[in-house]
Amino acid sequence: MPPRSYATSISRTGNATVSPDTKKPNSFSIRGFRITTQQLPILKAGGIEEMTKKLGIAPPEMIFGDNYVTIEHENSGWGITFNAYDALDRVDKTGQAMLKVAYSREWQKSRERTYDGIKEVVKPFDWSYTTDYKGTLNSSGYKFEMTTEPIPIELLKRPDPILFFDNVILYEDELADNGVSMLSCKFDSTAETYVAYGITQKLFEACSSQADYRIPQASQKGVQIPKTETGEDLGIGQGWWYEDLGLLPTFSTWSQVTFLHMYLLTVRLRALPSRESLRTYSRHLIDHFSHNAEYRMDVLHGLTSRGIRNKYLKDLFIQWRGILAAYDEGLVKGDAVLGAAIWRNLWKANYTGPDGKDLDWTKVARVVAYMRRVLSELSKVNEADLVFALGRSGGKPGIFGHREVDKKLVE
């Protein structure tokens, strides 16, 4: 919500009246986020007096108390607002951390006022109005979490077209001709390169977690890693892909299940407004997969040679291109063709399971039903809300993940 407005006056009857100078805020929406800005003239005497009483310090010469910038996620209710009052409230009021310059004492005396012989003494505070203000959060049910993911600086350097720009001044003071102190919010909204990078990172994590696995022996010196009959490193995994479908927790299974979910997201992302948007999201999605796959090769499977890892990554990219074509054909031609593609990729076209028994084809049918159900639910979700919809939230199951209805459809 926008901050409290000081562009109101109190009539003799006690009712608030809106200033005729009030202008309609600017607003811009992009992928589920709404950016709202308002720029009005500096506060008049009444508004300045009210803010001074609340702050407890002498105000800057120019306060744009009605200006603000608000960024809101429309569906979740999360938002952050930048406004003058909250910024000034974060200015040091003790004088202990104030900027020390030769003229500061004289400047402070200049702010003292006398009424009928009574001197109003200004309490010490940072006369430069330096603030550690980082915005005012609006209430939301989502909690912040620490992350070690670095900001992709290279993406910020790209000269993407600017879709929306504004520079909103909150306050300014010339410090008695000793310089200028100003706080403003300057921002722009560009094409989705940077946004797409962050969103696809979360989307990939949802895909990767479906058939995640670990190899405890990889961190133990001198301990042999178990192998499958075909010589693959055998790990430990949980979830219905392993426990119900009987797939082995290996790098191969993880990559194929991750590809399957990446494909489901790709089908949904094809509904983005432009082909350029689709290409951007698709490129970031496969980049995240490549980085994670290479990390697993190195840490879990001991492939320390970059040349060998690059060879495997090229093979995986070729597999990804084949998966796009195979699953697309299955969606168009029917469940039998889709099931055949699933069988080739997940079960490696084997007629027997890892236990040596004949393959239970109802397991393939369950994956077909799963893909159809997920695609149907993804089609109803706005792309800005995909991150929240894929995983479990508020006690509700996410779109990704097995449900009993997937099993009942093939019984």
C-alpha cells in the first residue's frame, strides 16, 4: 500500500479534504508485479509541521512527503514501498553517527528558533540526513531466506530495452550552502533477461528436486561407490520416481526426470507474449541444468577433467533436443506415442525393470497421466506465479509431485 499522504488538510468540521494538486500515480505492470510511483510538489507548511512532530528532528529544506515508489506482487500480496517519512525516520537522532564537518555546529544553530523569548533547541542528529533506509515491507505470508546465489552481473550489463523509468525524489537539503543531501529512488524496468534468470533458477530447482539423489560415499575417502549392472554410480534417492516406479537413483535417472519436468515447463512457457521471451527463458533453463549437471559430475561422480565433463554436457544437450521432439510428438499423436517416448528415456527402452522382472507397463501409463495432469494445471497458472505453484505452499501440494489421481487414472 502507498504510504500515508500528507497532501491533505483538515477542514473546520474536522473532515479531511484532498489537496487539488494531487495527481494520479503512475503505474506499470509486468509479469505479475505492479510498480506504482507518485511525484507531487514539496509539502506545504501544515504537512511539514506534522512530519516534524512525528520525526522529532528538524526536517530538510525540501520534503516531498507525498512522493513514493511501491512494488507489489499482485497475487501474493508481497510488496515494498519507499517514502520520505520512513526514510527520515531512519536518520540518526543521537548525533553520535553524524557526519562531522567544520560548519555542522553553525548549521545546527541556524535551525534553532525563538518564540517570545523562548528558545527552541534542536536536538543533535545527523545534519546530512544520511539514512540506512532500505524500504518499507508490506505484510505478506512469505518469509525471507538467506541465499548464497550471486547476482549475475553480466546480465545487468546487457543493453536491454528500458520498458519503464522514473526518478522519484523523497527529500533534499543544501546543507546551508555546504553541499547537497538528497535521497531519491531511481529505477528502470528492462526486458526480462535479469528477471528470467532468477525465475528460471527457481523453476529449475523445482525440476531438479523431483528425482534428486545423493551419494554418501563420494565424500568418504577410500570408500567404493556402489555400481549398477551397467556400471553407473548408484546413489540414494526418495520419492515416487524411485519408490513407486522402481527407477534407480543414478545421474541418468535424475537427468531424464529433470528433463521431463523442464519439458513440461517449456510447453507452458511457449505461451509467453513473444518468441524472444520464450528463447530467453529456455536458454536460462538449460543453462541452469548444465551448471548443476557439471557440479554433480565433479562432486558426486569424481569427473575432475573439464574436457570429459564438456563431452557429457554436449551429449546431454543433444538428448534435450531429442526429448523436445519426442514428447511434442507424443502430445500431438496420443498417449501411446507419448508412453513410448517415456519408456525410451526413463526405462532406456528395456523390457525388464532394474529387478530383472518384466516391466510393469502401468508405471509408464502413470507417468503419461502425470504429464497430462501437470500440463493441464500449468496452463491455468500465470508465468509470474509458476515459482509459487510448483512446490508445496500453505499445506497444499504443488503441481509437481505425484498424486493419487495419477494412479487412479490408469487402474
